Amino acid sequence: MIKKKKAKKNVSNIQSIFVGLFMILIINIIYLAGYKTNQVAINPYNPRLDQLEESVIRGNIFARDYEVLAESVELEDGKTERIYPYSNIFSHVVGYTIRGKSGIESEYNYDLLSSNESIIRKIINELFNEKNQGNHIVTTLDANLQTVAYEGLGDFQGAVVAMDPSTGKILAMVSKPDFDPNEIEFLLNQTNSSEVRETYLFNRATQGLYPPGSTYKMLTALYYIMENPDWEDFEYVCQGKGRFFNNDISCFNQKAHGQLNLKEAFAQSCNTTFAHIGTLIEVDGFKQFNESFLFNQRLPYGLNHSRSSFVLDSQSTLESIPETVIGQGRTEITPLHNALMTSTIANGGIMMTPYLVDRVEDEHGNVIKKYMPDQYKRIVTSNEAFLISELMQSVVTEGTATSLNNLNYTVAGKTGTAEHKEGARPHSWFVGFAPVENPEIVVSIIVESSGTGGQYAVPIAKRMFETYLNE
């Protein structure tokens, strides 16, 4: 009897040990499948990410209407291959995952490698060596608009950014030269990989710094209006060229525009009129005004981007003022920043935080995380923004962008022809929005070394407006 009791006790002890070991195993699986997964994924440089990617099928990236921009396909050997159906068209904004990461693939790496499958499902997957499904990213990008912008640039280098000014949603972001993320490993293996990174992988939309040319006259005109209540009485006689603070400034082809008020000077993009305005402004106040529009600062944007620069101050030479106020000199801006400034005007003086991702979903379409529009700050009053939008509309009705007139909707904008290198053709700029009464889309377009803004950038804007507003 005593022996039987001892045997039963031994069996009970062994059972307890096995139950304990099993519970430890389950707890470890839960830890690895849940908490540890999230901690590892947070750091994109963590060497254990490779291990994590072997246990999670990286989530898909979608355009706003669920067109697939990036997806993971399982191969026969159990590994996955990242596929980009649109090839080059979304290359910079979506990014890549091989030998480092870029774009959305990098910024939202944590979300794409996080799985919201049930704990039970994760335990079963772990036991049977099956992968968990990562969450999906639904972006704000419009696939049709992106394609039109991409095709519009053609063989030119340059960049295009489109935004919804009332929300900050980025609708399109194109940079050229581009690359095919499906072939990124081959590209990175090229002999001169540094040149590849500086040319093909460089996102001109967010990191390219350019002289803004006459698009900058939006800020010069706005500051003058804010500082001069009698601005409507302003007049200047343009003779095609002039000398301002010992600096020779001329209009395009030295065209003499004659007597102009501020609205007419803005519509015709008269350089001498604005150079004259430069002699009337207070420089330190003008610098503070520019910095309120985020020059010399980081933008409220999570992905890699360059700071636009404005260097004029009271210590600057007088000669530098006339060229600065017409968008030349040492002022530099990114296409994204120009889009953000234009959006602020279109949105009644309020700058919205730009964003690329609308939501994170699990494999069943359940929303895990939703990103909402965020007001960054008010920069100018609604009346001041309205006055500049009126000037911008005159560019379309009677100025340098009349090809955008008489459409099914009203357009406001500003062209720019930016000199950048001796003997080179100028960069072509256009920034604008439509419809003027209730803006739905802002575009910022630069076509490098092409010619005038009206000749090259405006036609791209026209096709983008038509595509987006007629959808």
C-alpha cells in the first residue's frame, strides 16, 4: 500500500513537472509572439530583425483605394519575396527593404512587422513553425495621381508633391531619377554605389534643395501686404531692368511691363517690381516671417527631409536683398516645403501636419491605428491668406499660367523660373491649388534644367488637376 502511494506521488510529481515545463514554454511563446516582437521591431537597426522577419510575413502597403504598392509573396522554400507592382512609380516614397530600408518601408517597419493575430493563433503558428501575418499600411497616396505626376516629368529630373490642404494628406510624391525597388539589390551592387545613392535613391521631393525662383514671391508679397495697410495704392514702373542696392535685376527677356500695381506685378512675375519692394522691407522682420513658415527648421514630417534655408538678416549685404526677394540668391527650398507653404495659403493661413499613412489594419481589415488630420499652427490670418490667393488666381487669369484658365474649376498658382548654374537652363517651378473656393488639391512641381515654369511645370499641374478633380 505504501509502495502504491509512493508510485502515485512520483507520477504526480512528474506530471507537475511536465505541466510546469509546458506552461513555461507557452509563456515564452506568448512573450516572443507578443511583447518581444514589438520591442525588436521598434529599432530598424536591431540585428534580431532578421530573425523576426523569418517569423512574420511583412504586411502590405496599399494606396488609399487599396491598390497594392508593396506585398510579400511566400516562396516554396518558406522565404518571402517583397514585390512592388508599380515598379519605379512609387520608388522613393514607398522605399525598399533590402540592405537597409527607406521610405514608408523604413518609417513604418514596426507596424509592418507587428502582427495582431490572436495569441492562440500565434501559439499554433509557433508550434507548427508557421509565420504570423504582419499588419498592413493604407497610405494617403492616390495611385492615378501619382502615375500622372510620374509620367508628366518624363525624362526630366525633378520632383512633384501633391497634398490635400485641409487635412495635410500627401496625395502624390514623385522624384526622378528613380529606381525599380524590385531590382534594388542589383542597383546597390553597382561599382559606384555612392553615385547610385546620390542620384537614383535620393528623394528630391523631400531632400532636394532648390532656389524657389518666382514661387517665392508669394512670401514677399504677403509680407509687404502685412506691413503696409495701404498696399493697394502701390505702383511701380517696370522698364525691364534696374539697379537696386547696387545689384542689376532684370525681368525675363528684359521685358518692360510698364506701370504696375502689386496684383499686376505678381501676375506678370515682374522681377524689378519685387526687387524694388525689397528696398522697402525691414530685413530682420522679414527673416522672422520666413522662419514662421519653417525656413531654417525641420518640417513636421516624419520621413527624411532637408531643411529649407533663408540666410538674409541685418548683417547681410544690401546687394543680396533684391535677389533674395525674387527667389534667387542663397535661399533654398524643398518641393515638399513649397507644397506645405502653398497649402497654408489654400487652407486660410493654417498649416496642417503633412502625413502619408491613413491607417494600419490587420489581415482582416480591422483598424489597428488611425491617423487623423492635425493642425500644426496658424501662420497668417484668413484674410491675409485670402489676399494672396487672389493674387495667385490672377497668375492664372491674366499672368504666366493662363493655360490653367477657363477649366471646369478655378485655379490659383505661381510659376517660377529659377536660375541655378551659369550656362544651364533654369529650373521650372509651379505651385498652385484648386478649386480656389474650396481647395481640394495643392501641387508643387519642379522640372530641373528645363526652362520657364509656364512652359514645363504648368502642363504637369494641369493634368494632375484634371485627374484628381474629375475622378
